Amino acid sequence: MKEWLEPEHVGRRREPVGTIRRAVPDDGFTCVDLDGDWRFQLRPHPEAAELTTWRTAQVPGCWTTEPSLWGEVADPPWYTNDQMPWPDLPPTPPTAHNPTGVYRRDVTVPADWAGQRVLLHVGAAESLLLVRVDGEDVGSSTDSHLAAEFDITAWAAPGTTVQVELTVVKWSAATFVEDQDQWWHGGITRPVRLFTRPVLHLSDVRTVADADGRLSVDVRVGYDGGEGARRGYLPDGWRVAVRLGDDALAFDAAAHRRDLDDERISLHRGRARFRGEFPGIATWTAETPVLHDVTVELRDADGTLVDSEVQRVGFRTVEVVGPDLLVNGRRIFVRGVNRHDQDPLTGRVVTTAQVREELLTLKRFGFNAVRTSHYPNDPAFYDLTDELGFYVVDEANIESHAWAHELCDDPAYLPAFTQRVARMVRRDRNHPSVIVWSLGNESDYGANHDAVAAWVRRDDPTRPVQYEGAIKDDWTAGFAASDIVCPMYAHLDQMIEHVTRNPPLRPVIQCEYSHAMGNSNGSLSDYWAAIESLPGLQGGFIWEFADHGILQRENDRLPAGLAGAGRFTDGVPAEGFRWAHGGDFGDTPNDGAFCLDGVVLPDGTPKPVMYEHRELASPVRLAIEDGVLRVRNAQDFSGLGHLRARWVLEASDGTSLTVPADLPDLAAGCTAVVEVPAELAEAGAGERWLQLAVTQAEGTAWNPAGAEVSRPCVRLPDRERTVEAGPASPVGLDAAGALDATGFARPGLTLWREPTDNDQIAGDGDRWTAAGLRDGDPAVVAVDGSTVVSVLKTTAGEVRHTQRFSKAGRTLHVEDRVELPAGLEDVPRVGVRIRLAGTATGARWFGTGPWETYPDRRTAPVGWHELPVPDLAVPYVRPQENGARTHVRELVVTTTEGVLRFSFAQPVTVTVHPDAVVVDGAHRGLGTASCGPNALPPHRLAAGTYTWSWSVTSEPR
């Protein structure tokens, strides 16, 4: 049987999925951990003969990231987005080159397991798993991201040592529905265990705990003795008991009678329901993740405990009512991110500790939701999202991107669609963090989706279902498969038009938006201004969490693998290594660097957009309306008692004052008027900003006490600032316009920035180059006293730059005027580049920060910030424009030659490099055009006249 060729094949002799997890290491009596060293061969295809050489492989592990495992078959990581790596039509995978890993290990079955079942658990294998014990065929499984369990009692008697063989075929008919935007890997990527359970055992526990305190527990008892149990609930005298904490739940006798009357209890499986009511019990939300233990016990006629199970439940209700997704009856905002399993050394293999750190990072930066793009995660992930508080869109492992139109209506793939969704639902249904089921990703829309959506709604009516493909062409359609309008990368205008044209019928929550490729995520603040103000809009999931860079050795271009541990710091690889993307391993075809699109760098270092998101998601908001300062609690459920704060006044004259703040006792969504502290109201001069530094009052699982949560700020009325200035005097310019200044050269016009990934993919970088902006060299055409005029020739005409200079003591005053011709639209910047005589080592500025900001990504506190110059840059994997700070009024740059003190008459954007300072009177936004809208119109630079003025004082060493 060539199961890798059969699209209908989903698994053979695979155990049913339920909520009970047995393959969890404990004291060694009920579970044997099989992670670690296995004998391994990588064969060229699944029918290849056994090789002479066996190597040692780590399980879990990807052979694609460990070149020492390849031998005669080279199989590095391979990245594609929406295309398959090979041209064969579905359902046929490659035949001649289909890397197949064979794992073998001798396993001793504990002797004290006698009289019980022996089962094998394989957490995940890509893509087809074949299981043998002592050479005998046991079974098989597809679905690379859900566990497969097999009863091997007949082949593995307690007290014996057997050889377990796991064969993993990389490409199969199932691969066509696993065409996700990620690296292709091969291997066993989650834990492997041997475990046991009684012949008569708890087989499944389903809980429903709603926000009103009602708890229903459906217990299923399995009997695998071979002859079948007596008809009825349990053998005489046997019983099941359920309790919440110490409170026993009542057996639902009426439900049991209905089951008997309908003959719903089979010879092999009993079922019992228990109910309880706990009014006033603490409910679960992402802000208040309160969990309660439900204990289920199975006892025999003598009262001996035969089997038991503890499930953590959260009392909460999820429903879609009209245009609102409600949790516990209240509309929520979904501040989400899409997340893949990804590690720069091990590929798809991630540890529980690593996942926990990722979730803690998201929590600290204001995220409250995760979409498991595009497959179910390890069970430990859901335990953590329950515990830490995240709303989860649980997504089935279905994506047929390259053949989306064909497979969604292909009945040969219906079993794969159904099994992948059903097994996910039956495994994860008890997790309160899971609030929506997703039918998969980018697989068009067809009969297979409607069929599986109907199954989900029947099996679990307590949660909504979503699927982007059902609404992608028409947001008013697709009700059979999606309770939520969940588009990808919808333009802000489209969202606003949808919810304002007619009353929306479903909530709009983008399953993907704001593509985080390189220096990106422009206009998050614009999106969230609309989301928080318009009924029907409730948020979305940024694409995505991490850059999928794989650490690569530069000398031989092979994956670094586990040996690369410690070879990167703060997002930067060590010398001799680099972050690899598609094509860097010789993988052809590929989709290049499109996998470098996360809000953190490959090693988890946060990008500046994380701080942008933190401020947009701040639990406390400030606003000044009609001269009145207001504080708002922007949370969905919680008060402000878990937070502390202090007021900080920062002014452009150098003032920086801090006083304690008493947060008002506000319920979620409420606003209060507060007074600006008297000692700050009249302090400082020039431009003045009031910040509220919000911190954690007490330590939590994700933040220690005192950790900063956010820093909202508002601008106070400016106060007149006295600046001492002597009489102005002429400035010496020679005939070529050269400036007689200490520490720097005459500022030269620049309209160019190194294109971001968004600029490149949108074609803007090529457009700017073609216009003559990259290599353009302005020519001086006139020098008149202290005025110099230069011209930059472009394909759209001449750009005229006029500079007027004057001097007062050591202070140079500059007035810049730039005229862009009518044909020159949407340039990257309008500014001047000031070449430094020395090397810049440090910068202190009054403006946004301290992190990098751009005109459409600048929700950062305005005040005084200071950093070494190297720390101003951001090490995006692909070199591109970075390091700017916006709304700068004052700047002090320390160089090896002295100090330069800049002052700007109006806010400008500044970028400090080791050899130059760039001052922009205007700078283009970033947008998210690598996937989604380009910079929005308000953040583009039109033709016309731009003026700004500034001064600089040079202080030699």
C-alpha cells in the first residue's frame, strides 16, 4: 500500500482524538519518554532499500536543519509561499526524490504495565508517518501538526524490549493541503512517548463552562477488552464522579435515560453527563485568566480508583451577536498576531519554554490574541494561553494554496478536510482560550468547507467558525462557512465603507493585516483609530510573530543547526553566520525573503513595531479635549487597580520632571477628568508634553512589579521659550557653495532613502531609481552671499533647493526650501544630509522615542531620549532604511570631534548615522505594501514646496 499516493488516506489504526492527554511524562509508571537519540537514515524515497550507514538523530528534530543527517541525500530547508516546490499535479508527489527519514529505537515496555494497554504517541511528523514494531506494520497517519497515537499492545508486551520504527515520508498526497507560507521541513517535530491506560478507562471529558456559572461535563468511558462491555453505562458497581474543586457535580440522570432510550450507548463506549451551577464564580477572559480544576474519577465496584483526569476550565461564553463578537456578553477588541512554530536553529521544533517566552513577549507588548497560523499547535501552547490569557483562533492544518480552486471541491480530499478540522476540535474544545475555530487558510472556498463547517457547528455549538476564503470575494456572503468577516490585508477605506454603508451583519476581524516585513507596519494607528471608533470593526491579527530566518554558515551555506546555539545576539548573527531566507540553500523555486515578516527578529528580539503596538494597546489612554485632561480605561473587563503610574513632564527647553500619579478608580471603558499636577502645569518652556508612565503594580506571570506597561502622552500648551541669540552675521560660502563650518559640511539635498522591503515589493524603489533620486547629485547653480541654490535633475524635471545661512556666534542658522516639480510625486523624503567631520558616537534628542519611529508609525512618547549611535539603527535582516526618529525639535550629537547641538523651528524627522545626520522636512510613510496597502495618502509626499528651518551650534572637543 503506497499511502503517500492516496489523497483519501488520512490514517490507519490511529486512535480517536479526545481532550485527555496521557502521553505526558510523570513518574515513569504511566509514560515513557522516548525523546532523545534515535538511529536514523535518510533515504531518497519511501521505497528505497535500507542503507548501510545509520546515524544518530535527535527526536524531536528536523533533519532539514541538521546536515550531519543527510548522507547521500541532501535535503536542506526549502521556502515557498503560494507555490509548491515541484510541478507535479495533485495528488502525485515526487517519486525519484522524496526524502524519507527512518527512525529506529529499542524500547523496553515496563513490566508493571501488564494487563493494561500499551500505546505509542507521536506528537507530529511531516508529512506521512508509518509505524512498525519489530518489523510488523502497526499503522499510519497524516496531518503534520496533530499527534498520532497507536495501540501497540499486540506487538509490545509489558516486560519486553521491542524495536520501534517510525518512517516519515516528506512528500505525499497530503502535502498538497499543507502548502503554507513557511519553510518546508522533514522530521518528527514534537515529542514521542510510550504510555499506558487501563482496559476500562476514561476516554474523553468534554466541559462547557459558561459565564453564568453553569458547568456541564460529558464523560466518556472506553472499554478495550476485546469482548465488549455489558449494555449500559458501566459494569455493575462501577461509577464516575466529577467535582469542581471540592464541589461534587450532580449526575444528569435525565440525560442518561435519553441516551438509553435512543440507544446512544454502544457496547464499547459509555457516556455520562454531570451538571453544576456556581453563580458568582470568577470568569475567564484574556485580561482575567481565572482557571478552575475539574476532576473526573472512575472507580470500580470496590471503590478502587481505576482512572482519573483533571481538566482546567475557564467559565466564559463566546458568541456572535449581529456585528459583535462577544466574550461574556461584552464586545472585545482583538489585538492579535499570527504565529508559526519557528526556531532559527531547529526549524519547526520549539520547546514549551520557548513558546512560553514568546507568549510572555506578546503579553508585555499589548497583544491579547493569537491565530495559530496555519495549523493546530502543541497542546502545551493552549495550556499556556489558558493560563496567561489569550484569545485563540484555532486553525486547522489545511492550506492548498497552489491548487486552491481544485482541492476545495475535490471529494478525494474531503476526508482530509474533515479529519483535520474534527481532530483539532475534539482535542482542543475544553480550552477557554480557544474562542473561534478556523477551517484553514487560503484554500479558496468550496463544498469541502461547507461540509466541515456544518460538522463543527453540530459538534461544538459554543464557538463561532471562521474561514477567510468564504468571504474573500464578497463580505456579505459565505455565511455557511464563516460567522466572522475575516479578510486579509483589507484597505482601511474598505473596512470603513463596509461598516458605515449599511448596518454590518457580522464582526469584521482581519485574520491577517499589517504585514511586518522588514521596516514596516505603517498606519497601525490609523487602523486602530477606526477600529476603536466604529461599530462592527473589532481588530485583527498582524502578520506575523517572527522572521523565519534560519541561521546559516557562510562558509558552506549549510544550516547551522543545534551547533549554532549562542551564535547570535540581539538579532545579529555572529561573524561567519547569517540569517538565511528562501533561495539561500539552493532551494528552487522559492519565494525569497517573503518569510522575513515578523514583529520580532529571528532570535525573538522585538522590532520597533512592538513598541508601537504596546502604545496603541495601552490599557490607559490620555486625551485633552477643550482644555480638559481625561483618563480612560481602555480595557475590556478590568479596572485599573493592577496598575500604578507617575506623571512625567518633558519640555524642549530641557525640562524633565516626574511626580506621582493617582489613577482614578475606573471600570473598563470609563473615562474621568483629572487635573494636570500643579507643579507641572506651568513648568518648562517651548514645546511641552505630559506623559503618564504606567507600570505593573504587582508582579504577574508576564511582568514583574514596576515593569513599564505603556507611556501615553499628550501635548500641553507651549510656553514661550527665551533663546539667547546675538546679532546675525554673514556666512562664508565660496564660489562652489562650500560652507566654512566646524565639524560638518554644507548640508546637501537628499530625496532618497534605501528602499524598505515594502518599497521594493511595491515597485517604489525602482520608480525612485528611474526618476534619478538614487544617484542624483545636486549641482550648485547660484551662490549669492549667504544663499546657495542647487538643482537636482530628475526625469520629472528639476528639483530646486534654496538654502539661506546666517550666523550668531558659534550658531549657524539654516533655512531650507525645496521645490518638487509637478511630475515628481510620492518621493521617499525631502531633506538634507549633513556630512560629519568626525564619527558620531551618541545622540540625545527631544522627539518621539526612544525606539525608531516614522510618520505613519509614531505612537511613541515625545520627550528627551538618549542612545549610543549604534543603538539607533535596527538590524533588519535585509539592509534597508532604518533608524529614524520623528517630531524632533532638539538634537545633540556627540562625535569624535566635538558636540553638535541642533534646534528645529518645527518638528522634523532625523536619522543619525556614524558619518552623517539626515534632517527631513518631510518623510514618506512605511505602509505595508509587501502584502497589503502601501503608505496611505496622508503619509505620502506630493509635489510642491517644502520649507523648514533650523540651527546648529558646534562645540569642538
